[in-house]
Amino acid sequence: MWEHDPHQFSERFAVCDKRLGWLRSTAEHLRARCEGGKNTGDNIVAACLFCNSRRHRSRNALPPETYGRRVRKRLAKGQWHGLQLHPFC
């Protein structure tokens, strides 16, 4: 994810410009504010725009604990999400 300099991120990780916007860092509420989640450090994590928006478009969004386990499992396998990041987009 990048926060301030998308072009430096693009050069470092060979991500095409077409995908850069999706990899911008966003604040993700683990428990949604509409479900009683607070704007506190233990309820907010960094997430790329792609993952943040994908999670919220889901018909049955996973609860925070389940989502966290899913993320850790994918990371342990060296995976993250299905967004193609190669420079030939």
C-alpha cells in the first residue's frame, strides 16, 4: 500500500499506473460504525482501497475476528488478493 507517493511505490514494486489507485492506504473499521464500531485504534486498521471496498460490497461481510483469521491465513500462504499487479495491465 502507499499513502503519499504512488509513483515511488509503482517503481519499487513494478505496479502499473492503472492499479495504483486500488492500492492506496485507507482506514478500515473492523466493526462498522453503523454496527457500534468506534473510531479507536483497536477498531481501525490499514487496508488498501481494493480490499476495503471489496469487503464492504460483500453480501455477507465476515465478522472482524473471522476476517482477521482469513487475512492471516492468506498471508501465511504468501497470498493477498486477486488484484493483478504486474506492470502489463
